[in-house]
Amino acid sequence: MEKIKYIKFVIIALFIGLGVMSCMDDDWSAPDNETAPFGNNNLEETNVITIAELKSMYSSTLDNQNDTARITDDIQIKVRVTGNDMGGNIYNEIAVADSTGAILICINQSGLFGYLAVGQEILVDLKDLYIGTYGYQAQIGTPYTNSSGRTFPSRMNKTVWQEHFKLIGDPDTSAIEIEEFDVNQMNNSTYRKENCGKLMVVKGVKLTQATGTNTFAPDDEADGGNGVSRVLNGNSNFVVRTSTYADFAANVMPTETLDIVGIFTRYGNYWQILMRTEDDYQLSSSN
């Protein structure tokens, strides 16, 4: 009799355990829609400034090719994600923008697209993060000094990042403006400063190294950054930059005239277009 009671007890305990696990699984797969499972939900809008105002505040730092400064003011930016690591070409960073400008945020985490989709609005608490330049490209992160002794903002710890941002609403790609890149202004220093980091489109261009067989980023042509730069319109200062890890690295480059969308970054006097996915290049209507 005691043995039968014990067996019944075990069976009941198992059913209760399975029920609890089922509830936990339901909570995990379908969290409360009003509480975002990522970021710092305690953040409140207190002193929001624009990207243009942020860059103006730190202009003396951003005027240098490689520099960094700690943000000591209690300030925030409210921005939308314009580029992430969805296609494997943007690594450990996101591009964000508001109506006044754009900037990169460096984060030591993969799979950022999982919670920072293109079109997602976020509030970013900037205090104690760092702003600066890498090759004149403005970005936010944590200080890193390379072997050449140059210090610039690089990838912040993912735990630090989680404390410094808050998701706002659902992703809305219709709220993102894709500006057309003006090739006639590409050498204008003011144009470089105001537009680097933006999601833009350049129309009616050709990939100089496209032969009908050459791919965007073969391993045997990669540089030290595991990327390949493909020249546009014969101008070596204007390139499409593709990681060998990008989903479209092995795609054959079209020989036709193209319209190319991407995050337009700069490295020194070079314009580098970072396409986000293979959908970012299309045959131009001028073909």
C-alpha cells in the first residue's frame, strides 16, 4: 500500500512540475507586450537632444581623425535604427539617425537585429558612454587603443549597453528617410561631416571591378579587416565595403548600372557604403 501511495505521489509531482514548466515556457515565448524584454525600461525622457546638438557639443573631439571623449552630461538622444547586422555586413554596431543627423553605436554583441530591427525607435542614455571618431567617422562606444596608439570609441560591453537604452514602440520603417547621395558633393568636407553614418542611396553607378564573375568579397582578396572594397565609377575614394562574412559576400557583382542603398560611412577621405542586405543593390531604372 505504501508503495502505491509513493508512486501516486511521484506521478502527481511530475504533473505539477510539467505544469509549472509549461507556464514558464509560455511566459518566455510570449512576454508581457507592455514590458520590453531588452534594455532598461526604467529610463525616462529627461534631457533629449538631437544628434546635431550632440555633435556640436563635442565638435572639438569629432574634428580629429581618431579621438574619444567621455560624455559627462546627463543627456539622451531619441533615434531610429537604420542599419544592423541582419545581413552580416555590419558587425558589432548599429547605425541610428534622427531628423538632424546620424551616428554609429558600437556594441560587443552579435544578433543585434533580433531586438534592434531597422525602424526601431530607441532612447539612449549617453551619460558615461564615449563619443569620438574612427577615421573621422563619428561613433559612440567605449575607448579602445590600438597597436598604433590611436584611441577611439569601440564596442561597449553588452551589459553596459542594456543599461543605456530603452525600446520605444514597434519598428516602423516608414519613419526612416533614405536620402539621395550627391556625388557632386562627395569631396566637400562639410558634406562629409554632415552625412557620414546616414542611410542613403546613390543612383546610376557602376562597380568598376565587376566582370560578370567577380564577387563582392572573396576571402582571398580580404584585407586585415576581413573586408573587400569595390570601387564605384572608377573613383578609388568611393567604394562599396563588404565583409567576407556578409550573407551576400559570394554574390557575383552586377555589371549593369545600379542604385545602391546603405550606411554611408567615411574612413579618412574615403566614402564606404555598407550595404545591409543583398536587397540594398538593385538595377538602376536607367538601364
